[in-house]
Amino acid sequence: MLLIGSVKIKKCMSPDVTIRAATAADFPAVAALLREANLPVADVDPQLTHFFVGDHNGTILAAIGLEHYGEAALLRSLVTAKAWRNKGLASQLVQRLLLYAQEKGVRHIYLITTTAEKFFQQKGFEITGRPVVHTAVLQSREFNGLCPSTAAVMCRLNS
């Protein structure tokens, strides 16, 4: 386990997987993973700014993104290829994103989920309500129609 800042990063379960910043060239693979998992693609910036991927010999296995709004941010698009689920890759992506958010000065990270409450609770996120979500994050497309109003809203303080 590595300690970078105040975020612990577990070593990758597979030494052949690299967690790295995404590039625009990764967009088709990331979009395909999102579509396969029935996650929104319409509002993903094709430049993949503030995104990270799990790369295995040039194949994108997983992705995660951050919509950055100053001290607040929206975690979005955490996705892992079916064959690579339950191997720690998603946890590593979350850890890397939390470190990145810390480096950017993000204090509150929000997310919306219909399926992964327990996973994110294990990562320090707590269920909250829409009324306490930072105004800029509430303006995102995720909060305005891309995700159902019945989805759980979660928040984590990033220190």
C-alpha cells in the first residue's frame, strides 16, 4: 500500500493494469464501457478532462471521472469491464480520483447512484439529500435529468 498525500493507494491486483489520466483517444473505449453498463454518456466531455482509466496493455478496462466545480465536485462514470469486476480495480480508481480531487482543492465530492450505495459507503461516502448539494453541482446534467430523481445522493468530505 502506498501513501500519497493523505490518501492510501492499494497496489493494483494485476501488475499489468496501469491507472492513468485519460486522454481524448480513450473516449471511444470509455463510452463503450459506459453504454455497456447503462450509464450516461451524453454529457461526457470527449476530451475526458478529469478522468482516469485502468489500462491493460492498451485496453481500457475501467474509468472514473470528476466534474470539477471549485471546492465541490461530482464523481461520475465509475465503470469496470465485466471480466474485471471484483478485482479491486474500481476501488483503485476511486482512490486515485480522491487524491486528484484533493490536489485540486475539492472539499465536497458528490455522486448519484442507483446501484452502488454500499460500495461508496465503504469509500467514506454518506447518503445525503439534494437540498445540501453544492449549487454548482446541482446545475450538472446528472442532477437535471440524466439520473433518476429516485437515485441516492451521496457526499464525502475530502480533506
